[in-house]
Amino acid sequence: MGSKNSKTKEIEKQIEIEQEQEKENAKKLKFLISGIRGSGKSTVFKTFDMEYCLSKKEENIEIIRNLSLSILTDFAENENIQFKNEENQEIYKKLIETREINPEKISKLWKSEEMQSIYQKKPDILDPSSIYLLNEIERIFQPNYSPTKEDVLRYYQKTVGINVYEKKIQNFPIVIRDIWSRGERRKWMRYFENMDVIIHCVDLSCYYQNSYADESINKMQESIELFDEIINYQWFSETPFILVFTKLDLFLKNLEKNNFHHYFPDYNGKKGKNEPNEIKEYIEKRFISLNQNQERKIQIHYVNLLEEYDSNKLWNEILITGIERKFGKEASNLYKFSIYGVIFDLINFLKKQELCDKIYKTNDSQEIGIHSLFIEQRIGNEQMKK
Ligand SMILES: Nc1nc2c(ncn2[C@@H]2O[C@H](COP(=O)(O)OP(=O)(O)OP(=O)(O)O)[C@@H](O)[C@H]2O)c(=O)[nH]1
Ligand SMILES: [Mg+2]
């Protein structure tokens, strides 16, 4: 209880500071990422961070190592594992007592008969992110370890309160807030009324799981309720919403094992009980029907955030929507960074790279967007090489 109150106080304090900076903030393009626990909010940010080369992957080494170790030791402890093999028991003991870490030896623990047989019997005991880290644990603890993109996107570290990311991209100030709170949401959500776009994440694959916070609630139902609350707050009545259904890859896998109709009995697919497109349509309708402002369109995206193509396309749309909201249609048509003159650098660069034709031949602004994102990253990389 005490920690809940102190978290709320922390959030309130952060909001107060931000309000003081409001004048300055008015010039910035502001995005809010919302959604229930584990819905992919921080991963959406990570994809942005990677696309624009904002932080170094090496910054994640400690987090990834600590997470991997605690997943391994918590698993052994919770399942009360006694390793039959003496060497394994010794490795485990040393790991717990002295944190002595040897990559090959740690990996042996995970591959041990005891751990593997428990995992085979109860595969849902570990989430996909934990399994990924355990399978990679030997590489993760090598002295020259450098995290891959996949390592960074896959690890799961719960966000507490609000994560604020403030970045400048080509002189273009952007603020992204990634929030989660069950607590006094209503009390402080109104401070976000000046957001340019709200990106709401929904884990599409969670339809058969129960909420972390309340075991009696289905996670998809929890997501629907949160969306209902957020989209209909009076402070956001004019704010563009982008509804992002994440974990499309896991959704397709889960459908093979978990019948959707069983969890949502009012769903009756014409083409079959587990037809992915019909289910997506059903879920989409459940969300969209909650929007009480019919004038406002909600953009929908289905993504596998581990796929670069999906996340590029998503951010492209988010930026276009944000720019249109803040600077008008003309600006968004000119496409994001062109309004700051960077388009000329792009054109010169493209001419050099003989990529210009590709850009001018297409009339589809979305396609241009995807290319531009790609090209901008290339420019960044080129400049870094110099
Ligand atoms: N396979 C797959 N995994 C995903 C996808 N999107 C997110 N994840 C994983 O889902 C887990 C949770 O993602 P996060 O972005 O940390 O979730 P969050 O909404 O920030 O969670 P909280 O901070 O606890 O509220 C991570 O392990 C991600 O790698 C996806 O599209 N496909
Ligand atoms: Mg998070």
C-alpha cells in the first residue's frame, strides 16, 4: 500500500515539473503510449529508438544480464529444484552465494534435465521473452557480448510509472511518454490533454490469459476496459488515436493451441472457430465501437514489433499523424522532416546513392515515408562513419 502511494506521489511530482516546462513543451511533438501491462508500450518506443540510432545497444548489457540471471534463479527457486548432477548443484550454489558466473556453466543449468523437464511439462510457466533469454544465456555472458537488436526488443523490464523520452531528430523535438498505472489514473490522465497523438497498445495474443493485476479478469477484457476509459476521457476527445495490436506473430501461434471462441463465446466465426482474420475483425469491432466521438477516426495497425518492416511502417504513420495534428495537412503532406529543410539533404543524398527515382516514381506517401525513414537512418550511419 505504502509503495503504491509513493509511486503515485512520484508521478504527481513528475507531472508538476512537466507543467512548469509547458511553454517549452508547446513547441514539441508529443506522443503518449498507453496500454495494459505487457502490451508492448516500451517495445514500441525501443523500435523508435533503434530506428533513429538514439541510444547505444551496449547500454542494455547490464539490464539483459541481470534479467537473464534472475529468470534462471527464480525458476530454480520457485520450482524448488535440486540438481541431481553434483556439478550442476555446485554451479547453482556458487551462482546464488557468490554470483560466480561462467557462461558455459550457467547455460548447463538451463539445459539440465531438471529444468528442461519442468519446462516441457509446464511451458506457460515462462513467457516468450524469458525463454528467449535463457536460450541465449551463454552468449549473453560472454565477455565480449554485444546485444543484438533482437536481444533489446525481446527483453521485458516492467515500466514503473512514466517513462519519458525526449529526443531531437534533425532539430525536431519529440517527446514520447510510455505510461502504465492502475492506480489513480483518472486523477492524473488529464495532464496529458495536450498530447498530439495517443498510441494505444493491445496485446493481440493475450485473449486466453488472465490479468497480472487481477487473476479473475481476462487480459483482453482488461484491455478493452482500459481503452474504453482512455478514449472517452473528455481531455482526449479531439486527440488522434492510433490503436496498435501487437504480438501478431504470437497471436497466430496461440490460435493453434487456444480456441478463441472458448474465451469469447459471443464470437461465432463463419469460416471457423479459429479463423485469424475473422477474429481480428471481431476484436477490432469491440474496440472501435467504444469510441463515442464518431468524427474522430481511429487508425488501426497490426504488428509484430520484432519485424523491422512493421515497426517502420507504424512509426511512419505515427509521425505523419502527429505532424498533421500539430502543423496541418500541408506539412504532413510535405512529409515530416521536409518542413525543416532536411528534404534537400535527403534529395542530395539520394541523388548520390541513385535512389532518387525510387522516391519520385511513387505517389504513395506511405511508401515515401518508409523510404525516408530508411534513408535517414542511412544518413545517420554515414555521418557516424565519418
Ligand atoms: N513476439 C513478440 N513479442 C513482443 C511484441 N511486442 C512486444 N513483445 C514482447 O512483449 C514483452 C512486453 O513488452 P513491453 O513493451 O515491455 O510491454 P509494456 O507494455 O511496456 O509493459 P509494462 O512496462 O509492464 O507496462 C517484451 O518481452 C517484448 O519483447 C511482438 O509484436 N511480438
Ligand atoms: Mg514498459
